Amino acid sequence: MRILVVGASGTIGQKVVETLKPSHEVLRAGRNGADVKVDIMSPDSITAMYKSIGHIDAVINASGGANFKTVSDLTPELNEKGVESKLKGQINLVLLGREYLNNGGSFTLTTGVMMDDPIPMGSSAAMANGGVKAFVKAAAIEMPRGIRINCVSPNIVQESWEKLGHLFAGFTPVSAERVARAYVKSVEGSQNGQNYEVY
């Protein structure tokens, strides 16, 4: 398969690329260190990316961010990052990429543990994750041409524990390699409308 991985230079994205490369043609997309540049917060950038690479069999998104603030400190402006990046950015990858996806292809988006197992300062990220999960579940029943859509909900990964572990008190991190297997399951399998939890 010809697979596009958005966020390919991130912790999870790198492992997804590494896991898929032996069996597939993998195109890396992102803001830095990628085969093709893209800013998922810009619909024009997403469209330009798809035009430059042409038709593909699968799209994986391992990018998207949100601000970590307490609800008391969270403002509409700070919340906007989660809306524009984690939520709308991922959905726009689907809406703008449908025509470039081959029949029977797949989209795999990324949610996260915080929407189901909340942490302090995680409400904005949880909001975006929950929106993505709901979109995937609803969109799956009407995707055209046999196209499937799923999402992966990773726990905090071991490789990010030193930097982010203080936000996840009591959580048991998982390896990025284990998380990458969920993306492989989505791309190479047949399931649709699923949120693969990797806890």
C-alpha cells in the first residue's frame, strides 16, 4: 500500500513509519523532517499536500496538539489550539483527502487516554479527543467507496514519560512500538468506526 503518515517526525509517528516501512511505501508528512510539508491547522496546506502526492491507499495522522491548562486558566483563545489542531485539523485531513484515497482505503486518526481517564489540565485535549472519536464513529457509517475510518487512543508513551510523566500521576506508560501496532491494525485490517485503546 501507499501510505501517508502525517506527524511522521513525532514520537509515535516515527515508530508508525518504522513499523510500516518494511511492507509498504510510506510517505512522511509534517512541519519538519518530512517528505512533504503540511500544517494541519491550514486547509490550504492540507489541500496542497494531497495535490503534491496524488492518490494513496491510507492516511494516518499522528499529529495535533492542545494547550494544557487548568479550567480556571483556560481561555477561549488557549482552547482554540485544541479545536484548530487536534480536532478540526484531523477532521479536515478526512474531508479534504477523500478524493485522493483509493477505493477501499482508510483513514486513521488519533485521540488519547485523557478523554476517558481525565488528568488535571487536560480538559482542552480531552474535548478535542472526544470530538474526533465521535466524528470517526459517525462518519464510518457513510464513508464512500468502501473507505474505512478508525482512530487510535494511546496512553502516555514510555518515550515521552520523562517530559510529560508529571502530568500523568499513577498512569502506566506504554511503548510507542505497542501504540504503532494499533495503527497497523487499522490500516491492514478490516474494522471500521473503531477507537483502538492502547492502555
